[in-house]
Amino acid sequence: MRYAQGGGLTDERRAFREKLRLQAAERFRQGDENTVIAHDLRVGVRSVQRWRKAWSQDGPRALASKGPASLPLLSDQLFAVLERELAKGPVAHGWPDQTWTLSRIKTLIGRRFHKSYTVQGVAALLKRHGWSCQVPARRAIERDESVVAGWMKETWPQVEGPWRRSTPGSSSRTKPDSR
């Protein structure tokens, strides 16, 4: 599980995998075959081959965890600054309405911290810090049902287009006029 914007393994999962590698090192010392080790530890044979090669070159310390693959782009201190900026609202940062979108937050992070996130990375960052998508619980008070019904009856059929073709279609993908 490697993701561009701070995903990867948790500390617990990383420790679990390190424990597996060290168990494999003990089995290497005992002289067990790769396929047997892979079956017993429920990992791929190719992984055991890589571990054995590293173990034969540098011993068990080569199988120790090296920590997270990368640190998050925004530290906890910078995320606290981001939260203060988000609390000011989108209008304070130049957008015309009071709606925060992931792309707007991505732009804000780029402007404020000179860090580049993807939209998915922004979503993961916010989720990791306890933020969630907000969806209205009910319809807007201003909604006019008669206008909506009129739009559905008159405008939507023109936008959607006809359901059936005006000419006979074909049942063959290779010969269009085989009917």
C-alpha cells in the first residue's frame, strides 16, 4: 500500500512485517527452503527470496524496518495553520462563494505552504486529521418544487435526447446494416 500523498503502512503493520522478516531470518539460519518458509509465513516466495538475499549479505539487521517510506508533506504544526486558514473561509482567499472543495484546498496548500498535493492526497490528508465530507441533511428551504417539476418536464427531455433511434439500429458490431 504505497500512496503518493502519505499513505503506506501504519506503525503497527510495519512492526508486524518486520516480525515476519525476522522469523524468516531464523528459518534461514536453520536451513529451511524458501517455499516452506513462504508457506508457513503466508507470504510470497519472491519476498522470501529477496529477504534471503539481503540476509545473506548483511545478516538479520538487513531485515529490520527502516521506518516510514516518507514523511507527510504537511507536519502537524503546518496542518494547524491550514485549519486556521480554512476557518477563515473561501471568500477570504479569493473564491466567490463559501464552499470548500478539494481542488480549492489543494490550491490553498500550494499558495500558503508551497507544497504540491493531488486532489486525492488532499482528501487523504483531511481524512487523516478527522475531517469529513459534508453533505446537506435536507433539501434547501428555497427549493421551488413547481419550478423543478417544470424543468423536468420541459428542459430535461431536450437535454437528455430521445430514448430510441429514429432509424432502425443494428444487432451486429461488425456489419452496421445487417438487419
